[in-house]
Amino acid sequence: MPPSLSWPVLEDLDISDNYLKAVDPLVSVKSLVRLNLSNNRNLKYLPAALHELHRLKELDLTQTPLITPPKQIAKHGLEAVMAFLRNMKDKVKWDVAKIAIVGLEGVRSLPV
């Protein structure tokens, strides 16, 4: 997929039955209302930023072997998936903040 997509009026996208590994560029298609990702055999992860698609009303993940979000979340539908992705994005921000404060090599003294 191209690095970013700019289709301001695209509402319905069916990219089912493919071998997609990533769908990150889709987060820029803010107009999406329906997204069909079903039967994408290589798709393991949904990007956390997908929760920013506020117009999205339908998300089909049938027969897609996702790891993130877990199948137990995905089976509960769009709202559960979006909540999981939103929480995941918040956790990533917190982890980045911890790394910035603590550092990659552990706690160091900070100048006073």
C-alpha cells in the first residue's frame, strides 16, 4: 500500500481476500464509513491510529488472523476494537514517556 492515502470522499473500502501484511496507510482515509478487511491471511496487527477513523461504522475482520487486537476483542465488534486500539495508543505514549524519563539503560540521576 502507498505510504498515505488521500481520498476525501472514500466511504466504502473492500480489500478482503488478499494477503495484506499492514493497513497503516488507511488511517489517513478519514472519510471511511465501511472497511472490509476480511480474509486477509497475513494481517496480524491493526495500527493503533485506526481508532482515529471517527466516521467508521462497520469493520469486517472475519477470517483475519489478528494478534492485535486479540480475536477475543475483535469478535465483540467495532466499538470493542476501537476502544482496544485507543487504549493501546495511550499505552504506547506512556511507554515512550517512561523511556524518555528513565532512559533505555535504566534510571540515571537527573540534574537538579
